[in-house]
Amino acid sequence: MKQISLNKSLSIEFTKNKFLISLSLLFIVTGLNYFYISYGDLPKGQEWQMIFSSIPFLDTMLISIMMSVLASRCIDIENKGNMWNTLPTLESRKRLFSSKLLFGLIHIALFCFIQTIMILYLGIKMMIGGGFPIFALLQTEFAEIIFGMIIFQLQCLLSLKFRNQFAALSIAFGGTLAGLFIAFVSKAALTPWSVLFSLSTVTMDYDSATRNMVLSWNAIDIKAIFISFLYFFVTYKLSLSVFNNPETGNFKIAHVKRKSKNAHTILPAELVKMKRNPVWIPFALIPLISACIGIINFLSNQGVLSFDWADLWTQESLFLGMFFLSPLIAILASLDFRMEHLGTNWNIMLTSSSRFKVLKDKWLTVATMSSICMIWIAFIYIVSGKLIGITGSIPKEFYLRIFASILCIIAISSFQCMLSLIIPSFAIPVGLAFLGNILGLLLTVKGFFYATPFSMLIYSMGSTNITGEINLPVVIITCLLYIFISFAIGLLYLNRTDIKTGR
């Protein structure tokens, strides 16, 4: 049989993955990147150093999540359609894998191109003098491309090993979180998610006496470049090896026989689906990782931080609340709807129970498990504070904020269930949750904390100031409004739309 050319295979990848969707994701990511870089005042005489020092921080998250979502979607299409035996009859596995890598490379190259235009525009807009640092720009673009491809290849490997995508995307978020925190401890690329920091073009030196930040250009770090190439080739070889034998590389969770449930008792069925997936692992480990690294940072920066409950909460919850908790809820919602989006399961589900009950039970399942995660975060905080010897009472505002955060989590659960119902892809709702968090952070800074459910959670957790005043009535009313709107849209979609199966 005639083999498909590489160009044709690449074209098929763009068609399967709906390039318009991935392009929209790309522009949203680069737009958020621009707003972050341009936010705030730049130190006089060090404007370019400040711009390039801020790039690795946000781009470690943005590129990691963008490439993880793209890779997950790339592999999941074949997983859902059971196409691994059919595709090799049309083209070689290596060519198929190469087309997927080219798909990822084009996206990260487009990201770097748009970012370059934005940096140039920012320099003109702010009339930054001193000459444009072209070498720093080239070094940054190189770092972002190789980092993006490392993450893309790693996520392809994970998506092949864990075909339900829950574990794959959970590892991606956990790795991104660990990479961010490790960057504050060591500049070395101790994980694949730390590569971009290790190749940073700017060094930041903080003077604790004067509390001033001094920025200086970095020399080329040959060791960091070597390690980044090592990560690249290792992830390439491993992902290619599993790609060539997907039937043997797939990790399967042992199936345990259970008594069947009544078809009209949907909520136990939802819980059974969760029991058959290791859903508790990321919900337990990611807050624990955040707390452990936060404690290390808290204890090692006592020259800047106070040894009290307020600053401990800042270190333990900052990145978790601002960036990672909402995507975790989104992963859980995508998992809960994944089974229905396969085969003809929607037909079976909707003939055995009312649409209202199906949507309600899924929302309650996601909301309950996510709320337990918030309680776990609070428990870790209290226990860790006692263990390291913090004296005094826990701020009374802490309990109020935990209550408000649980309300926001319930609202986000409703919103993400609505997205996962409408969008059959596992990864896209997760990516939208992460981008919604970034947008929510910007809105919270501007004072519009009520604008999205994500900004409501950031405001309620008070990760930057736990003792600050919280407007609880507004939080309660707004959360109820988001729950009602999301649930109404989901129910309207189920009632008015013919659910397409087998996607």
C-alpha cells in the first residue's frame, strides 16, 4: 500500500487537531504573556534585563501547559479511536511520530515569533534605550523552543502510557509546579520542567539589607545547554520507543470486579468510575509538593519573611491557588465526562436517567472531591506550621477564607462540568482552566475579583494576604450565580443538542 508523505501526514495532524482551536490557544497564551511582561514599572537603566528576567517565570507555566495540552490532544485522538493498528498500514510509525513532533515544533516556533514581535513592540512603546539585546533574545528563543519540545515529547510519552489522560495531565501539572518551586532553590535543571529557568539570560541578586534587586546579564551556560539537549534526546528516544509499540507501552490499571449498580442510581456509578482511576494521587500529592517546597522557601528566606502563620500560608498556597488548583478541578471534570464521550455511552446514559440527574450527579461528584482537596490543603498548612514551631494562633480570617474557597471550588466545578459536557476533548477544558486562572489573576489585581469563578478563588484563598478583608456576601452571591448559569447552560445543551458520540 502506498505510504502517506510527511507533508500529507502533517496536514492530517492539523486537520484532526482543528488548527483554529490550537491557534486560538496560542494567541491567548502569548496575549497573557504580553500583559504579564508589560505589567508594572520597569527599573530605569535595567528595562531590558527586567523584561527578559520575567519571561522564564511565566513561560515555564504557559509553554508547559500549552505543549502538554497539544500533545495530549494529539495522542488522545488515536487513543479514543483505537487507531494504533490502522495507522501503520497507511504510514510508518516513525513518520507518524515525526508529523506529531513537527506539529508541536510549529506551535512553539509560532509562540516564539509572536513573543518576539510583542517584545519589540514593548520596547518601542516604552521607549527603552540602551540598544536592543539581540543575543539575549536569540538565547531566550532557543531555550523556549528546546524546552517546549522536551515537554511535548514527554507529554506524548505520558499520554501513550496513560491512555485516559488523567494521570498524564496530572503529572504535567505536578511537574510544572515542582519545576517552578525548584527554580527558587536551584538554577540547575533538576527536572525537565526546570530547563527554561536554567537557560535564563538574566541573574537576579537580592540585597536583603537594602531590599533592592540587582539584575545582570548571564554568560552562556554550557552545562545547562548540555543538560537541556540530554533531556531532549532522552524524551525523544523514550517516546519514539513507546510510540513504535503502543500496545505494550500502555499502562493499565488492574480491573477489579465489582457488583453492578442500579442503572437509575447514577451517583454511585460516578464514584465507581473515580475509584477505578487513581484520582486521589494528584489531589493528595500536588498540595503536598506545594507545601513542602513552600516550607523550604519559608525557612530559607527568614530575612525577608516573618516567622508567622500569615507568611507560611503565602509560601504554601501562592502558586497552588493562583495557577494549579483550578486546572486540577478541570482534570477531574474531564475525567468524569470522558466515558460518556466514548462510543454510544451518551445514548445509554440518557435513556437510563434524566438529564438533570446526570448533570447534577457529575457536578456533585467533582465538587465533593475538589472540596475535600481544599480541606486537605488547610490540614497540611495547620500541621506543617505546628511541626516547624510557629507559635500564636492561626488568623481567624483563615477559616473564613477556607469556607469561601470551598464555595468558589463548587462554582468552578459547575463551570468545568459545563465545559467538559460541551467540549469532548479531555485536554482543552483543562487548558482553558489554566488560562482562566491567569486571566483571573490579572482581574484580581485590577480589583475585578468577581468577574470569573477563577478570580473568585484567587481572591478567596488570599494567597498574598490571608489577613486581608474578604467580602463574603459578594463571594456567596457570585458563586451561586456562576453555579446557576453553568448548570442552566449545561442542562439547556443536553435538552436542545443531539449529543454526538464516538468523538
